[in-house]
Amino acid sequence: MTEKVQFADFGAPEKFGAHLFRVEIPASKTEAVRILEDFGYRGLEGGIPRDEERVILSRAAWSGIADIARREFNDRLKAAKIPTGRWHSGTNLVDRLLGKELCVLAWAAETANADQVAVICSKWAALRPEERWWLFSMTVAEAGLPEDTQRGWRRALFLALSDGEKPPAHRKRRRPVEADQVDLPLFAHAKP
């Protein structure tokens, strides 16, 4: 008999040692939000750290991106018949692939103003998950730590995703979840 996988927050497997992301949201509305990659069992082997901080966001930047990330992730989790999540104070666990996508959004928005954040969210939502994963890989290879703001791919993400006009308030772009997105290994255990 196969053991049923249990999930926490945003599709993160509850089993010990899973590679996932942690989003640390302090109770104080003035403190920064931290996104960390937790390597699970792979951590502390072959030069890999146990976990690595990826980005520190001001509360204003986090507030600008939190809702679009929650909606996008929950749409995909629903399509895969995995319980949805919500952001809460404390530690939020995020599936490994969704965490990579969140980092791309956070890196693009970390130095943006409110108008730029709206454009960034719109353009990020238009990207396919595979494109976000590729952008994460390129960025983390040279500028994936909190102190790397304004360097290399990190700067490029901001420039590429913030260039444009603020989307009209009446038009909210919602791309339907496509069938191929639920065939990814992330959701393989949810198949009937």
C-alpha cells in the first residue's frame, strides 16, 4: 500500500527532509519577509548548505506580490487536487518548484515602486512555470543571495519585468491552468 503524501501550506510535502522553500513572515508589519531555500536531506552534503537565504523583501514589496503568488499557486494546486494555502505569520512552506517561481517574482520586485510592482506581477503571471524555473536557475547561479540585489540576472529580472505600463484595474489576466502543468513531477503523486 502506498503512503498518502501529506502537504503543508503551498504544496510542500510534510515528509522530513524534503527540498522546499520557507517564507518567513514576521508578525510585525514593519519587519522584512525572508525567503529561504531548504535543501532537506541534500543539505550539508557535497558543499551544499542546509539552507540558503535567497531574498529579503521589505513588507511593502511583499504586500505587492503576495496576492498574485497565492492566487497563481492555488490555481495550480487545485488543478492537481492538492490542498491550497494562504500566507500567514511565521513559517510558510512552499513546494520546491513553486518556491523557485516565487523567488523570480520577489527578485524582480525587491527594488520596485508600487506602479512597477503591478507591472512586474502582470508580466510574471504571463510567464509559463518552465520559464520561471529557467530564470531562477540563471539568476541563482550568479546572484542568488540577498546581498546580490542589482547584479547580473537579478537586475535583468527587474528591468525585463518592470518595463511597461500599469495594467488597467478592470483587466485581471488569469491564464487557465493547462493540462501539461499537472503532468509535472511536482504533481505526479496526485494522479488518480
